[in-house]
Amino acid sequence: MENLAQMKKHAKEMRSKVFEYLLKTRGWKYRSFLRYLRFFKYISFSPKRGDFLESYYTLMRYIDDVVDGDAPLPNGYSTPTEYIQAKLEFSKSLVDAGDEADYLLLYCYQLAEKFGEDFTDETNDILSSLLFDAKRRGKDIFFPEKELMHHFHLLDVRGTIRATLKLFKESPDKYELLSPLGIATRIHYDLQDYESDLKAGYINISQEDCTQFGIDSGNIRNTSHPSVQKWFQHQANKGMKLLDEHHRNLSLADFSLLTRTTLPLVYELPAKKFFNKVLSSVN
């Protein structure tokens, strides 16, 4: 097994490669977020936690891009499902690292150990959500609300929020208080990536919403269709209400200044700006 210095070198190289790719292909989407990642190192006064955040985000962003088809499938795998299953198995065993993603995960875990945290459960949640995406990619499947909620809002939101709280030296048990913010952020990303997700074969509108708003395979790709516009407006209103609920929840727990400063910048303000844009443009 490589030592920490060698892993750190590989982590830095992979971060640079992934960040450069994100800025080149989707700079409009990630430029501000990547700045916040770097900013965290300074406001947290913890280089190890800042290094972990950059490395962990890079790892999950890379794996997500492989699953979505935005990054090439690594050699040795026949499908994205096979790839993500291998990452899940390795995250549990940490034996026989096979590629740079495995080494980056090992580096993240070693960093976490140095500042006294364990991200095993959160990693399993996030990768399990990505496995759901890998299995449905390109299939245009309409799922019931309960199943979408499980994979997106329990696995993705729970894993991401608990990891963030641990990183910010907060109790991960507070994640339920931040769940409204996590769900609002999920809605923001689903609306923002609506067309690109459909091109990849992902349908993030529940069966129940399709019935309620009259959305079907014939009009789902037409963002100017009245049914799709009504759904967008409904989701934006739902997101705004969740952000209001998030503000009420903040008073129920003693969150640190770092948490109360970072969450609005990284998650709340971009989501609110996008929701307002949707509400002002949809008739």
C-alpha cells in the first residue's frame, strides 16, 4: 500500500484533472462551487479538513461523471453499474486498490482518521444512490415517488449532509434538521439538469407527479409544454417552502458560525436564485 505522501501526490493530481475538466466543460455550473471548496480551507483553519473536502468531492464528482457518461468508463469495466458496484465493494473492504479512485478514497479515509472522523456510512449512502443512477441510466423509467425519495432524499441527502456536518465538527445527528435544505438542493439540481438528465435516460419526475400534471413520454422533453412548466413551477414553490423550513430549523440547534456561514453561500443562495428565476419565467 502506498504511503500517505504518495497518496497525497495522486490526490492532488486527480483533483487538478477533475477540476480542470469541470471548468472546461461546465464552468457555468461549477466555478463558484470550486471557489467555495478552496475558501473552506481558510475559514475552517483546518488544512486536513480542507484537503479532505477537496479530495472527497473530487472522488464523488468523478464517480458520478463516470456513471452519467460525462467521463469515460475506466478500463476493465463493461458497464457503469459494474464500475460503481466495484467502488462500493472496495469502500467496505479497502483491500486491493485497483485504480486512482480507490487510492483517492484511501487517502480521504486516512485524512479523516487524522482528524478523528469516519465517513464509511456516508460513503455507502452516496455510492448506493449512484448505483441507482447507474442501473437506470438510458432506460427512461418512471419511478414512484417513494422510490425516488429513498434514493435521492434518504441516501443522497442523508449521506451528503452527514458528511458535511462531520467535516464542520457538528454532530451528524443534526442532519434531519438540515434535511429540508438537502431536499431543496436536490430539487434545484433536478430542475437545473432537467434536459441533460433526460438525454442520459434519467427521469426524475415521479409517477404521481406525471399523473397530476399530465406529463408523459410524448411531452416530457418539451420544457415549454404547459404540463412541464406547471411541474417546474410546482417544484420551485416546493423548494422555496423547504428553504423557509430550513431557516426555522436553524433556530432549533446550536450550529457553529462556520456552518451558518457556509451553507447559505454554497447551497441556499444558489437554490433560491434558481427557484426565483423559474417562478418569474414560467407562466
